[in-house]
Amino acid sequence: MNLDDRLIRALSGDLDDLEVPPGDVRLAIMSGRRYRRRRTTTAIGIAVSLVLAVVVPWGIQRSYQPPPTAPWGEWTQIESAPLEPRVGALATWTGQEMLLWGGYSASECGYGRCADYSDRSRGVAFEPSDNSWRTLARAPFQITASQAHAQVGDTLIIRRSPSSWWSFKASADEWMALPAPPEPIASAQVSVRGSAMYVVGRGLYDRVNVFDTRTDTWATLPLSPHLPRLGGRRLVATDHGILAFGRVFRSPLQSVNPVLEAEFFDGSSWTRLAEPVTSKGRCCWGWTGERLLIPEEASKLTSELEELAIPVKVMPASPRPTFNAWYPDARDGDLIVANGFVYDDATAEWAPISPPPKTLLPDGGAGVWVDQQLYVIEGANLAATDVPARETSRVWVYSALDD
């Protein structure tokens, strides 16, 4: 019996309804702008994604200095996206096309804010094989990068509200409302393996829900019996089971600097790992298809994970930002870009990534890995003093240099 079969047999849940408005990317943008006003010498990105999410926030510093040369790759410009410049758009990769959805019109954004009346239902697709764009069927609701989502092959699954999820099949250019999940899922964290999306809310008693794109059905994993419960969990779906890690508050002091603990579901039961991890260990967990990548701060979990028959590789710590360029933040298996650096899994090293030539260093752009290349769609410069904000819909591709 394979893992999928064991997971399905372990699933149970009760139907519930609760409608709560989804997250608002404007709040993230405004919060980032307030932080940058306090820290004008620090470049900060607007983080809006889940563990295996692909949305790209950007950071701005008022005085720009060129970053180090990026030895890993080089930039080329392709045809601009046939959408007006976007802030907080959603970019995904189907395996054949890059999809770009929603976001606020940059012409309606300025001074770190975006207007409520932006039309965020439009989408376009780019096919690298023939270097062409096409217009997609409008979404039946507004879309921004802050909404929980997963690209499972040809199918985009996206959360409209805790009890309302939709799918878009790119090959059919068709939207479809999905059955309501077994329980409302708010502030969702998502991971994908095979044909399944695994999603969990941030609550202590939220269970892991599973959506199978082959049957368009939901199921629910049993609640972990281990105490104390984990808060703000993130998921990593592997070929061996589901790894969940989150905050544990064992003392009042840990409310300031909480530790992380992890547990593993093997298809039948949860196992709590004994070793805690500092809160700095939240970055860069992921499944490559062959092994689990874990950050250096979580290296003491290696022996326990290997005892569970999970192959593990410890990554060096992600470098802190050292220059004031914009920072794409995206990953696909062992392809990772964060904090202005690209991770090379072959050498287990981080290399600096320079911005494209003549970039406007915009906020709220989007990006995604496409067949070993990083595609970046620029957005708008929300630090501009003029309204509308300085904007662009240029598209750049970052490719590895030939050896």
C-alpha cells in the first residue's frame, strides 16, 4: 500500500461553514512601507507566500548602490506581460506555461497604498516554447498573491475564503468551484506532493486537509495527539509523509523568541521529534523530490529524520541581505532564491544575484522558477513621490551561465 492509499484511509472530518474575508496584500505592502520608513538603510521584501510558494516580494532602499556581481547567471528581457503593471500579482508555473493572475493595478497604487477598486480578476499565460502570451478566462473573484494557493500540474487551486476554494485548469482555460473543505481553513499554509495539496490553518486545533486533484475531493488527516500543540504550522510534503513544524510556547519568555518543534505523519500516525529548533530555522525547508532540505539552524534534527527513513541534506544558512536591491523570493525543489542570493544545491553554496539592468527596483512584483530559469515580472515603485507610482510590466529571465 503506497503513501497515498495510507493517507486516504487515515482521513476523516466534519463539514462546517464559516465565511471570513481572505487576506489583503495591501496591508502587507503598507506594513512594509512603514517599516522601511523606520529603517531607511535596510532593504525589506514584502513576504506573502507559504513554505513552497512562488510569489516574489520586493524591497526598496532610498539610496541605491550596485550589489556584487552574480556569478551564477545572467538576465535577459522578454516580451512584457500584456497586463498593466501589477502590485501583488500571483505567478505560477504549470509545467508548460507561466500564469500571472490578479494583483492591484500599479496605476492605483502610490505612497505604499493601493485603491480598493482595482480589478484583480484578469490573468495571462506565457509559453516559453514559442515566446507568446495569451489572455486567460477572467477569474470569478479577485486574486492577489496573499491568497493561499497551490499549482498542482495543470491545475491552480486557490482559496477565496475559508470555506470557498476554486480551481483553474490552464489547458481548458476554465474555472470551477470546488467542494467545501471538511473544515474552514483560515490563514492557510500549503504544500504539494504529486497530485495532492496539503493545507493547514494556523490554529492549534486545525487539522491538515488534503485535496486530491485526480478526484476533486477533500479529506482530513487525524489531529496530532502530542502536547503542547504547534501554532502557526508550516507543512512540507515528502514522498515519505508530511512534516509539520510550528511554534511552541513552554514559558512566558518564549512568547518573545519562541522555539519551533516538528512532527511527522507517516500515513497512519504522528511522531513528535524530540529536538527543538530556534525560530530562525523557519527558512528554506523543502522537498526536492529526492531529499529533504533543512536549514543549518535545524541540523540537530538530522538523526531523528534519518531514523524515519527520510533522506536529509543540511543547507548553509541563508545569507542576510548585504545590498539594497530588490529581492526575489521563490523556490522549486532545490532551486531557491532568497535575500538577494541563489542557492546552488550542487555546491551547497549561496551566490549573490544582481538585479536586471535598468530595473526600477519595484515593489510588489512577481516571479517563479520556470524550467531551471527564474522569471521575474516587475511591478511599481511605491516609494515614488508621484501618483500614480512609477510602474513597469517588463519581464526578465535569470538563467544559469554555461560552464
